[in-house]
Amino acid sequence: MQRIQTDIFIAGGGIAGMIAALSFASLGKKVFCVDPAAPITERGAPNADMRSTAFLQPSKELLGEIGLWERLTPFAAPLQVMRIVDAGGEKPEPRIESEFDASEISEEPFGWNYPNWLLRRECLAMMDESENITFKAGVAAEKILTRSEFAQISLSNGEVIQAKLLVAADGRNSQIRKAVGIDVKTIRYGQKALAFTVTHPIPHKNVSTEIHRSGGPFTLVPLPDHDGRPASAIVWMERAPETLRLQQLSVNEFESAMNERSCAILGPLSLNSPRTIWPIISQYAKSMYSERTALIAEAAHVVPPIGAQGLNMSLGDIRELYKLTKASPETLGSPQMLTKYHKARHPEIRVRIIGIDTLNRASMVSARPLRDMRAIGLNVIYGFAPVRKALMKAGLGVKL
């Protein structure tokens, strides 16, 4: 049986998997990447991912080094201000508003927002241009065998790949993670999230807004204008039965519900995309590695969509593997390299999951006295400048 030799095999061709492939390829490494499904790269296509991703400041350096940043710049919606609104009173209307302005800590915005379908389009186009990347959609990794010198992966199309490093980027239900015997800790909230996009009459002015009432945050994230109108991506988190009910409403009924929930912050919102639904959990792998294997992205950690942490944590994984490979290419996939990777990433991931879990539980409270306590706490914490600046830096991943 012929075995195809490569430096790195990546299971999973989502946004994180593709950025990982581009990162390793930029170092001259041969990369073989597969995904059971083809990336959906058009906004109006069935099952298109209508979520958006904000690349926070620390991600810019890596994306710049690998050549992706320049490609994405024309499509960016900067995030200059992050606004927190508590609307937990008797009526769904703002009662406390706090703003975090990036100018307090930096000359740059907090981050830059992009639709997920567009990120897939640009990453895929760049991968197609790379001589170091082989990408096969509609192909799955079916059998894994690891040895001290290599990982061997049998594919659904009959091919067998041998790689110095196997990267699991195959999502929260990672088959690679299960195959190498790494356990996970999972926290379930009974929540789901609706993701969709809207247009509105009031410009967002590069302000991302989280509105807290009950069930979870309602988050509006700036997008570039759509058909000449200001546009935003929305993630609306609620308890699962309510989310399913909202998804089934007619467009008119849904727009009425979302306009009430948005407190008219940007004026009347008009739905301009399908409504996709996503389960909300927190989860982390108990180890970031096994023999010749590194876990990244949702194979390693999952968090609720709060504070733009999800994919930026994934980019933190990729950045660390990139740095280790660049510094010592001869140790690719070795126990030495993978131990360093685990020690660099696992403690930070655990801390971030605890923080996001706390914020999510606070946002979910429905009892009026608890919502009042949340409002008081937000007002005290965000109103104290040193604490506010420390929280902004922590959110960006800046060491305090």
C-alpha cells in the first residue's frame, strides 16, 4: 500500500483548520488537510454559516506573517467600542450602559469583524494558491495509528497518509481526539444561539453591543454596509425551547421579537439572512496533545460566544504551534514540542473558560432580584477605570 508522506496532516477544514494549514505552509512545511464537507463560501448558499468572527489585536500579527491579513483588510469592520447594556428591568429597555473604548489602551481597534462565510472563501482561495497545501473536501480521516516517529491516517477515499504531526481541528465532537484517547470536561447550559444578520437605519459606528436581560446575551457586531445600509451580525442566546420557538416564527413575528430584545439601540432591525441555530456549551480537553497529535480550536476547547473569545482562542493555539515550528523545525511533532504546546496553552484556556462561564451564567439569570444584582455589579466594575482597563486587556489576551 502506497503511503503519502507529508509534514503535517490537519483533520478539519473549518476556519481554524484552514488558517493552521496556511500558517504551516508559510514556513515551507508540506500540509495535507481534509474535511468531510466542502466549505460553503457564498453568503446566500444553503447552510451558509451566518455567524461572524472578530479577529482581536493579538491575531493580527500571525495573520500578517502568513499573508492572510492583507487579503482580509478590504472586508474588515473595525470594532472600536464594546458596549455592555443591562436591560433586565421590568421592561426590555436600557437601564445601565457601559462602554469600553479601545483608545483607552491602544491606538488600534479591539479587533476586526468578518462574516464566517467570507473568511472561508478567502482562506480557501489562498490555500488553492499554495504549492505546499493539499486540501481535499468530502474526505474524512477514518483510522488513526500513532508511533514515536509518525502518525498514520487512513482516509475515506482509500489513501493513507504519514505525517510528523497530526493536528485535530475537527470540532467539538472530534473523532481524532476520541481516537487518541483524550477525555473532555463538558458544561451544558440548556442554551442555544440564533445567528443571523440584519440591516438598520442607525449606523453602528464600529460599536459592538451586548444586551443582557435573561436567557443569555443579545449581541450586535458591526459588519460592512449591505446594499447601502448599515449592517450587523447578531448572536441571540436563549434557553433552548425559546430559541427553537424564535427560529420558527414568521419573518414579521421574528423582527418584532428581535426589535423588542434589541431595545431599539440601532433603530428597527430588518432581517436579511437565514436564521441558523447553534448549541451552547463550555468544553475543554484534559490534554492538548497525545503521541504525534496536537488538538486545536473546538477539538480542544469550546466556549459560549461572549467577548469574541472562541476563534481567537483557536488562533492562540495555532500561533503557539507556529512559533514552536518556526523556532525548532527539527522537533516537529516530538514529545518535546507537544509538551511545550500543552504547557503554553492549557492553563490559559482553563482560566478563560472559567471567566466566560461566569459571564454567561450571570447573563442567563431570569429572577428580577438577580438581574438587579447583575446591573449593580456591572455598574460598579465597569465604572472603575483601572478595573475597566484591566478587563479590556484581559479580553484581548494581553498579560497583566
